[in-house]
Amino acid sequence: MHGILDGREVVFFSGNDYLGLSRHPLVIEAAMESLREFGAGAGAAQLISGRTRDHEELEKKLQSFMNAEAVLLFPSGYQANLAAVSALAGEGDLVVMDKLNHASLIDASRMSKAELRVFPHKHYKKLEEILEKYPDKRRKLIVTDAVFSMDGDLADLDAVCAIKKKYHALLVVDEAHAIGVFGLKGSGLVEEKKLWQEVEVRTGTFSKAIGGQGGFIAASREIIDYLVNTARPFIFSTAIAPHLCRAAHRAIGIIESEPPLRKRLLWKTFEVRDEIQKDLGFPMGPSQSPILPLLMGSPEQALAFSQALLEEGVYVPAIRPPAVGPNQSRLRLTLSAAHTDEDFKKLLFAMKTTKSLAIPAGVYPQA
Ligand SMILES: Cc1ncc(COP(=O)(O)O)c(C=O)c1O
């Protein structure tokens, strides 16, 4: 979590390596073993000759971790999302999604040629109204992030599942920021809510808490078989590199066997969030995850505050439109179990000392 930025030693509060597994010796060792055995890349798409024992074993591991019948691997989470939505919906279908879903899901629905309707963030009444308007659509797909990547809040999956049942829709949940953070085993929000039977498709990435790179779809055998034969981002792309599979495999094993990592992450999240909100008086959105948005309003304020923090030795990136809506500029603070208590102290101290410098009192929009 430490590094050099602009020639200055800083603590990074900017990544998604929530458990610090990208630097875990056992994860690095696993990748090295595979690099020596299979080389640096897969060399071909999975359907040609890009599939190795590492791919097979990671699929099996994910099936048990995600409690899913079948799994399909991708070189990135972006591609997994593209594949899931664009293959499962097409012309004549309806895709309905939360306004704050990840860009890959929006891109996927455009690629699908299905009719796309977007509902205001977590406004499930609106979701129902949209579904009511389209009784004749051949297939209806509801798509939501589990943890929203810019606000850090959680989808209300119980509410979404009730609606999807009522309207006979299929549900796709992107667990990108929930894996390694939520659930007894650490497999995400669907596990936390015990909704395996209700959610037809889950997508995920190895680039957040799993600490590596790559993505996957977990679903029934029937859906995965269908995707193997129809999902263009799967068919026409070189397979994820074997060493990334072996690293992800090892990282998932650590997530399963070391719940204290997750406990520390969530405990620190609530502690830091409370201090920033109550003691420092920063308004925050309703985040319930290690993604803590510090709402600023104007891009200039966000940049100024980020710069002031950098001068104190902590890096928290300023996020501005188009990554967020107008007047939604913010600092996106992300925490990791690998941050030390000293790191957290440094962050809070830096915020305290720069607060008045960077942001004149009374300029915050209401959270
Ligand atoms: C919610 C969400 N889904 C999907 C992705 C894409 O994952 P990847 O970085 O593996 O392509 C991201 C990453 O930015 C994300 O935040």
C-alpha cells in the first residue's frame, strides 16, 4: 500500500486490493510456479488451445467457492460482464439496470441490441414500473452491481429478487467489489443474503480483493454451456493467462481460510468512516463497504483536496465526470486489510490538517 508518487513516498488509499492479496507471498509463489510451467500467456482462446490445467482447477475452485454449478473464465471482469449481458439478451428483449451500475454493464447492454431501460439508483419502485410496461418482451434481464463502485453502497438484493420473481425476469449480479468482503466464506453479497437459488448469473473479477487479474461468470451448467457457444467476448479472445488462474486459485483459498482478514477490513472501514464523518465532519454517502466517497461537488474542490492530501503523504484520487455525474465529484477513498494502523492514523491526521485548507466550510452538498 506504500509507494512513490511524484517523487514522494505515499500511502495509497486508491486501489481495490481490499485484502492485500496481490502482494501475498503464497499468491506470488503460485503465479511463479505456473509461469515456469506454462509460460507467460495462454497463447490462444480457450476453445482453440488456450485452456490449461490451471484453468480447469480454478473453475472447480470457483464452483465450490461461489456455490455454483458451473463457471466460465475471462481475461477481465469487463469481458465477463460484456459476455453475460450481451449473450443472454438480444433484439426483442429488455435489459433493466441501476443507473450506477459499472460502465461494462451499460456497454454490454448496448452490444446486446436489447431495449435498455435504466432506473434511478436503488429506486426499485421504478424498476417495477419499467417491468410492468413491457409484459410482451421475450426475455427480461435485471442487472445490478452488488456493491456500487463509486458510492460503496449495496444493492438491496432481497428487494430485487422479489421483483424479478414477480415479473419472471432473469437476474445478473456483478459481485466485483463484494467478493472477498461479504459472505461467511467471502464469496460476496449473494452468499451473505443466501440468495444462490434466486440469482441466475453472478459475475466477478480477480482484480479487486482476489488481488490479480481476470474475470468469471458463475451460473447453472445450462447457462454456461450456452455462453460457451454464444458469448463473443469469450469466443474471440485469448484465454486468461494460466499464472493469473493459479494466483487467483491461491488467493481464494486464503480468503476462505483467513476470515480475520475480512473482519479487520470491515472493522477498520466502520472505524475510519465514523471518524471521518463524525469527528472531521465530512459528509459521506451511505457506503457500507471499504469504498468511502468524500463528496465534494465541484471537480476543482476534489482535485485541490486530493493534492493537499498528497502533500501530506496520502494518495486519495479525485473522481470527476464522466466517471461520476455532474456535481458528484468526490474523493474515492478505499481501504485495505493490508493498511497498517499507522497508515490509518496518517490518513486521518492528513485529513484533519488539510481539511480547512482545501475546502472552505459550508460548501459540501448534502450526502
Ligand atoms: C463493478 C465493477 N464491475 C466490473 C469491473 C471490471 O473488472 P476488471 O477490472 O477486471 O475488468 C469493475 C472494475 O473496475 C467494477 O468496478
